[in-house]
Amino acid sequence: MKRLTEQKWFIWLTKYWFVFPIAGFLLLTAVVFFGYGERSYIAVHDNMDLFLAQFQMLKNTGSFFKHGVDVPFLGGISRDDLPSEFSLYTALYMIFPTYTAYILGILGKIVLGIFSFRILAGELSGDSFEFYRPVVYMTGFAYGILWVFPAFGFAFASIPLCVYILVKIYRGGRVGWYAALFAYPLVSYFSYHGIFILGYLLIAFLWLSIRDRKPVWRLAAAFVILALGYMACEYRLFGQMLFSDEVTIRSTIVTADLSAPEILREIGTVWLSGVFHADSVHGKIVLPVCILYFAVNNGIYLFRKEYRRLLCDPFNRIMLFILFNCVVYGLYNCGPVRTLVETILPPLKGWQFNRTVFFNPLLWYAALCIVLVRCYDAGKKWMWAANVIVCAAVLAIILTPNRYNDLYATCRNRAYEYLHGAEVDDLDYEQFYAQELFREIKEDIGYQGEWSAAYGFHPAVLEYNGIATLDGYLGFYAQQYKEDFRRVIAPALERVEATRIYYDNWGARAYLYSGTDLSIVSASKTVYATDYDIYIDVDAFRDLNGRYIFSRLKLHNAEKAGLRLTGEYAADDRSMEVYVYTAEGSDP
């Protein structure tokens, strides 16, 4: 009886061993982030300096569902320029405190990625799925834990779900699948993925209709329904794109035109390393495995003269798809190609069509999954090799300190503090937003919603704390305001040519720039600045109704610049010091 029980346990572990690393990682992630709470170290770039502050602003102003209102940054921009309320990710921030919502978003993205990958693989593998279950779940797990752009984590993780629904529709699924497709944009994002999914769907309709020698009307209907779903969920975005005559900074964004060798270098770089918003960490394990398999597998096809299989092998097609996306990424830096796209589709002027590369993380792990499945088919020894490979791929993702690996950053920094008895220079979430400090400042100066700006740190900190800012970070706002704000920072831009080019050619970060250093905007306890003077046109600042400047530097030329020091403040742990200046002559 004992031996029989042991055999049952062994069989169960053989089938379901993947449960332990998946459950263990989810538990570890929850324990670390909820255990340390807001003392965790969260990525700042395009995250805490952007979307988290925007969600908090919507919460502060009760504007998630409002229409015809402005939100208090960049001098007041339309609520329609911020994320839609009809998004499951946005809903987290409506319901929970911002930090909690962010962590639930990380956990939810992992679960969604595993679920999406599993159901798609189950649909495509059919009755064989049970045999392949361990590597399918582990590959889906690897895909789910990729540290991609956090605000669009659901959009990345859910791509296999969309493909699954479309496969069901193509295979003659019931009407309910069309309803599921209409609802899919709740976990997606049009500008990053939706427009490309629709493009790929159109290509699939044309290709399959030619192959099957009759129109595949189910996919045509799916195209219309998915497009309507995106319009419904992101109606604010479509309204701004299609029905607003406001000229935005997209019209003046300048993209570098590269030479042919530079474009080829870009293609090779993104193929090898990906891009930071969609870091697939494939270079360490996945890429070598896929290259080796590609060489061996296709070598066999050539040796056997099975040339048709070269073209029909799903693995080869995926690798070709990856290369195609990399080529598109490179061609975005080719002026004539961009001009052609903007001529055909004028509303997309300034739009980054090279975001096709955002689909490569899924494609790399889909390719890996095919390799592992075929290893399972090759026998027990290869099954163990497949299990080792996928576990190594997972470990590579967990242990790679890329931009958005908040778990690694938190564990590393907390371990350093424990071992050395001293804090790192990075600001954790609580220190970065410094809510207690700014609550004290607002009370002390009697803040009543006056327009302000940040110097030496991200305006997002002020926005998060309910302070209206003339500065800010957004990739889509009025060109006229960009020009108005430029008057404020013109003295600094005139002194640093690189900064002038950065602002004039892009302008998404409308910040108070240094007149000496390339950047003094700091997400650390130390502010790295060589010049404690500020270079602004205070009259232009007042013309925009600006009153306060919150600075992390004690300005040496405040009086000369037309600013009066109103107060000096510091966080209890001295992680941040803030000096509040009032523009002379502004209304009391």
C-alpha cells in the first residue's frame, strides 16, 4: 500500500511539478511587495513618472468617468488624453489605493499570461495537450513574468487570449466567441497592440481566403467586431484622434533618419536584445536554443530534400515573423518609409508603427514552446532536457535586472541595506512620492490649487500629491501649449543645445531644465547637479498663472531669477529636501 501511494505521488509530481515554481513565485512576489509595502523599489521611467501619477490624479479629482473636464497638469489637459475607464487595468486604480493596484496589476498580468498561453496551446495541440502540459505551463509562466511595460502588462499578457478567440471563430465557434472578442479590448490597448492585431487579422483574412479559395467571412466579421470593441472601450482616444482638430506635439516630433548600415544595426540589435518596453530576456536561453534548433531542424529538411517543410514548419514561420517585426522596427528610422505611412494614414502622423516589435516576446516564447514540445516527442531523455531549458529560461527572467524588474530591485536593495546597514541611494516608492512631506508643505504654504512646477525631480511627484503643474510628461498634448511652455524654459534651452534639440524635436517631457547639466531630474536621494542656478523666464511662468516652484536644489540665483524662497522642508528620513519658491509678482 505504501509503495502504491508513493507511485501515485510520483506520477502526480511528474504531471504537475510545474505547480510548485508557479505558485512559489506568485507567493514570493506577493510577500515581498505587500510585506515591504510602499518601501518597495518600483521602476520610475515611464512608470512612476507617468502612468501611476496619472491614475492618482484621476483618483484625486474624481475624473475617471467625467467628460468635458481638464486634469491639473501641463496647464490643464483634457481628461480624454488619459487612459480609458473601460479597462480592467484602469479599474484596479479606481478600486484600490495606487500602490496596491500596481502590485495587483503585476500579479494579475502573470496569471493572465499563463492562462492565455495555456488555453491557446491547448486549442492548438488538441488531445496531446495533457502530455505537453508541464512545458506549456512553464513557457506560459515565463511569458507571464516578463518585466514588460507595467501599465500595459495586461495588453502584453493577453495577446494569446486574442489569438485563441480568433482561432475559435475561424474554426466555426459559436456566437459567444464574437461577444468575447468584442470584450477583449478591456485587457488590451489600441495604440500598442490593437491596431496591429487588426492589421494582422486583415492579412489573415486575405491570405486564408486566397488559400481556401473562398472568403473567410467569419474573420471579416471578427475584424469589424474587434474594431468596434476597441472603439467602445477607448472611445476617448478615438474621439481625440478622429474628431479633434487640435494640433498636437505629434505634428512636430522629429524622428532620426538613419543610414542603411545604421538601420541594419538597429534590426540586429532588436533581434538580439528586444526593446526595454517589451524586454523578452530571450538572449540568454531562448535565443541560443532557437538558433541551435533552427540550424539542426532545417539542416535535416535540406538533407532529406523536404523543401516544402522548410516553408510550412510553424517554428520557421514564427522565426520569420520575429524577423519581420525587427525589420519594421528598423525601417521606422527610414524617412521615406515613414512619409509613405503618414501619407496613406494622415491621422497616424507621429505614430510609432515600429511597435510591431511588441509582439516579439510572445513569438520568442511560442517558438521555444514548439522546441520543447518536440523534445517531449523525442523521448524521456529529451523531456528532461526540455524541463531544464524552460526552468533556466524562467530563472533568467527572474534574475535579470532589467528596467521593470521591480522584484529584483526590491530584493537587491533590501538585501544590501540588511548586509551593509545603510540605505541605497535609490528612492523607494514611499520616498519617491513623499506624501507626508508634501502634505506638510501644502498645509504650511496654504496651498489652494495654484499652478506650480518641479525643479530637480519629476513633476509626477507633485501631480501624485494633488498639486497642479504647468510642467508634466505626456506624449500627446497641444502643440500651442508646448510653445507657450517653451517661453518659460527658453533661457535654459539657449544654454544647452542638446536639451533644446531634445525638447524641440520631442517635447513629451515639458520640464524645467537645467541651464548647465543635461539632466538634474533625480529619482535618487542625491541630486546630481553641478549648477545651483535656475534659468527660466519668470514673466512667462506668471503668464501661465504659475505661482510656486518646488525645487530639490536650494537655488543660488533665486532673487535674480525673480523667485522668493517661501519655505525649506525635509522628509523625516532626510531622503528628500524640498525648497518652495514663489514667483515674484504672482497673485497672493
